[in-house]
Amino acid sequence: MNQFSKSSLALAIASIMLSSAAIAQENDSAESEKSEGQQKEKIFEHIKVTGSPLDRATTATGLPLTLRQTPQSISVIDREFIDGFALDTVADVMQFAPGIQAQQAETDRFFFRSRGRDVTNFQFDGVPIAYNSFFSEALADSVVFERVEIVRGATGLLTGAGEPSAAINLIRKRPKYEDGGYASVGVGSWSNYRFEADHSQTLTEDGNVKARVAMAYEEGESYVDLSEKENAQIYAVVTADLTTQTRLTVGADYSERNPKGSMWGALPLFYADGTQADDLPVSTTTASPWNKWDRESTNAFVQLEHAFDNGWDIQMDVERREGEMDGYLLYFSGFPNKETGEGLSASPNHYVSDREQTSFRVLASGPFELLGREHQLTAGALYAEQDVNATSYGITDTIIIPSLFDWGNGVPRPNFSDTPSYSTLESHTQEGIYAAAQLSLTDEFTAIIGNRLTNYDSLSESPWATSDYENSSVNTPYLGLVYDVTDIISTYASYTEIFQPQNAFNADGELIGPIEGSNSELGIKGDFFNEALSASFAVYKVKEDNLAINDPDNTDPLPGTTVFPSIGVDGAESEGYELELNGKPTDTVNIFFSYTHNESTDRDGSDYAPYLPEDMMKASVLYTATNALKLGVNANWQSEVSNPGIGPNGETFTQDSYTVVNAMANYNLGKNLELSLNVNNLFDEKYYSSIDFYDQGFFGAERNVELSLKYAW
């Protein structure tokens, strides 16, 4: 695929916007009158919905803005897209999300990157939580969520500490206005089975109390030998309208993920002779049947909302999350002999960990008058704490490693010690207050100014060191400018600063200080075809100082650990551009398209992350062929990636560009019954999902099929 230059891509988006503007019709019709019940349902909407399918997110600033009024890149993936392509987990959704590279590093662990940096900011209904790959956020079942909002770039105004990559906001389902639900059952490749159900019910005669329950259960095998899964999720939420202007929402969810044959680490990328090992079968594993990585998660939340008569509203949230992880794992390193498959080394571990997170948030927003014009103001405070305790147990006997080419059932289960090898504690506390205002300078020109003050305390206790790092009154300013060129096209600019503590240690075992820097963005957005289709184009630049890299003068792990020492360097940069089209230009066609280009450089100008693609394109079309038949196709393409110097003799691993195509068909059988067929990796492309985690590679899934039947009531 030919790469676009910045100038040609900018010209292309400008042409699209101008041509669309020429044919877009003016929406002069007045909004139809709504019923009293519908008005009541909308009284607690903090988001101004104007008709565009994307004008629904407040993840960036907290202000009640449309996407076109928000000076950052935002994408929304809703239930139509999630259901159409059978995206069962958050990780599945991220594979389709614009500007996000979703890397599966092992059978049961995922990492997300955007704009050349790790995505560490997750939110549940706007409340920030800390992402940890050991636990369940990436694998959370999508049955819980109504939609997913992704804000790319820095989001420090709302989240405080965070990478300038993206924030992933998971919007949980709420009770519906009308009672009803559905149940579905599916069967797929590798003897996979999935059951899903969702029901919303009014509990009182006056309709003031409603509830919704959603659940999913799945089990099956995998394209990876010996790997199996058994997952369960249940979610319940109740809303109570205490008055006509006050609503209380209480919810909880519980999940179990009990995989077997779990890999810890992935596959060697090189043989001992220095040739690439990409000829290994996709089904290759380094796991054994006794390997497992059980995860259990219990989460609860309370939300209280009140809308005042003057247009102001206040919201208070409490989020409590508890997770447990119990893994019997076996990590393999080294380079196997190309002829025999022998030569790997093993590191077994019984790893037990638990995590507790508590977050409190309060925010208020509303209009105010100044100099004869109406403006918007939001202010809030957040307190969040997280504690992660982990214990590692070794073995008491010797492991015999089979040939990678004749793995069979792998390694017999060794005897694990009852005495811990070591234990660690990580504790993070964050306190923050912020305020932001949208100032209406003229009818066409608005400015968004904001600031946040954050106190951040990070404590790390381990056998090699104890480190307590405090950051007080960290200042995070935000500035955005939006100019309405026409009634349907806006241009914008934004600037914010970056603060991100790092879980990286120097050669003395001490935590390295936080990353600091800035994030700048310029863009243009438009709503076309009576706001049915949204388009956006953005260019951005990120600057970072004190970014942790491996210490070139201390290349051995810290004593008794697998943790390599780091140093902080100044001058790391990322810059690029993003194009996105999303919406329904006709009654029968839904379009989802994005193109992303990113270049990340180190202090010396070298490629900071060559294992991440510089270019990605994601394109999807859902087509309603008849009243009964809907068809869809998705194609995800990424450019060449490499991992330099990781071979036995310093060779560079290279993976060519590739495209993965997925397809779906949905047929309405009548009487509220639907039949769906999903085919993933339609052309059976062989590719690595990840090539950098411990300098190993994990293959993406080969072609697979799922057939499901859904009944709605």
C-alpha cells in the first residue's frame, strides 16, 4: 500500500469536507415534541446530542460539548458496531478502534498503544482507574457496556497522571426507557460456545425505579495448542428517580476468567543460527496443561446526579474495584536450534496477586453569563487509591524442556515451594481538583481553558528496594480554541501538559521520577448529510522528558529479579496525523474509517518504538441489503514493523505490512429472531500481534467462524 504524505492527506480530507459540504442539506426542521417520559429520561443527560452519531462524548474535558466543539480527536464505538462484528471483549473492541494498536502479547494478556505510547488511562463512566495487564480490564466482557469512547492524546485535565496516548472510557449499560431484552447463543471454531443475555425492567408502577441485568458465559479451546478458556460475567444496575431532578444509580459486576494452558511470554522470534523463526505454526505453544492464569474481579459503583432549574447539574461517583489473580506459569527464553527445536531455558512461577482500587469523584457543570454572552463551566475533584500485592513462589525440582517442534503436553508439573521467593507491594494515591470553562468569545469562536492540580504518591516495596515518590501540586494546564468555519465545519487547536509517574527503577533500585512534557494538536471536524456523517483530521506533536529507557551501563537485572534498570532521558517526541470518517451517509450504509500515521523518535532522533506501526488503516462498512439482511466487512491494515538487535547475533526482526479482513452477515428470521454469521481473518493471514514483549512474538488468530442465534423480547 502506498503511504500518504502529510500534504496529500490534508488535501484529501479538505476535498472530502468541501465536497460533502456542498451537497449536505441544511437541517432547518424543528425538533419534534417529546413525551413527558422521554423528557424525564433526558433530564440527566450531561451530553448535548445534536444528531451526529459521534456527538456523545465528554471524556476529553468534562464539559457538555459535542465532538465538533471538543478540540481533541475522539472516537465512539457503539453497540451496533460491537454487536455487528461480535466484539466480545474490550480487547476485541480495541482491535477495531481508530488510532489504537491492540497487541496480544500472550494467550491471556493484552497491551494497547496509541501515538507511539502505552495506553494506561482507563475510565468507567468517566471515573479514572489504573490499568494493569495482570488483571481484567482488557478482557472485560463487552456485554456490560453500551459504548466505548476513545480520546486520543493527553487527558490530564480529567485524569491527572497519564500518558499522552489515549484514554479509554467504558460506558456501562443503564436501564432502558422501555422494558425488554434479548438472549443469544453462539457456537464457533475450536468448539467455542457463548451464551449472552440482557434484560431491562421497570420495578415500580410509577416507573421511577428501573433495573437491568446482563450476563455472558463462554468456554472453548483455541488456535493455540493446549489453550482453553472458561469465562463468566454478570452485571446488574438499578436506577431510582428520587425526585424529578435527582437520580441514584447503583451497580455491580462480577467476573471470572479461568483459562488453561496459558502462555507466560510468547514464542522466540529467532533460531540459534540467527534466522527468523516466523515459520513456526500459528498453533505453537510453550504452555503445559497445568498452566493457568485465573482472574476474579468484583466491582461496585454508586452515582448520584441532581439537575438544578438554572441549568446546572452535580454528579458524585464512588467506584470500588477488587481483583485477584492466581497463575501457575512457565516462561521460556533463548533461541532454539533450527533443526531440533531444543535449547530453550525455563523460568517457572506460581504468581499470586490481589488489587484494590477506590475512587471518589464529584463534578458540577452548567452555564454562566459574562459580558452579555453565555458560557459553560465545569469543576471537579477526584481521590483515587490503588494497592497491588504480589507474591512469587519458585519450584523445588528440575524441569526437563522438550523440543519446541515436538512439544506434546509440554513440561510435567513441577513441585512449587510453599515459601515465597519474594513479595512486592505497589501503592498509588492521587488527589486532584480541576476546572474548565468554554468561553463563547463570538458566535463562531470559543475558547476552552482549564487547569488541574494533582498530588500523587507512589510507594513501591520489594526485596531489592523500597521507594516512596511524592509529587505535590502538579499543575496541568489545558487550552483549546475552536472556530466554526461554517455551520457544519470547525477548526481547532489545543495544548496541554503531561505528567506520568513511571514504574521504572534505576540501578540503585529507586523509582525514576515522572515523565513531563506537552501535547499539541491542530484539527478540522465536520458533520455532513444532516449530521449523519462525521469527519475529522488532526495533526499532533508530543514532547516528553525523563522518559525511562534501559540503562546502557547496567544491562543485568536487579539482584534476584527480572527487572532491568532504567535511566530517564529528555527529548523524546511523537508526531503524526489522523483521519476519521464515521456515520451513516445513506439510510442503508454505515461507514467506519480511520487512517493514522505516527513517528516516535528518541533523544538522538532514532525510532523510539520501531515495533509499532507508523501507519494503520481501519475500514468497516455495514450495509442493510434488505429489511431482513445486513452485511458487513472490516479490514485492518498496518505497515511494516521491526525489533532491532534482538537476535542471537544482534539481528533485527522484521514483519512486513499485513491486512486482516473480517466479515459478518445478519438475517432476521422474523418473530424477533436473528441469525448471525461472523468470519474473522477471512483470508487466513499469518501475522504477529506483538513482537516486542520480552522480545518475543505472539501470532494473531487464524481464520475462525462463529454462528449465533438471538431472540429479543
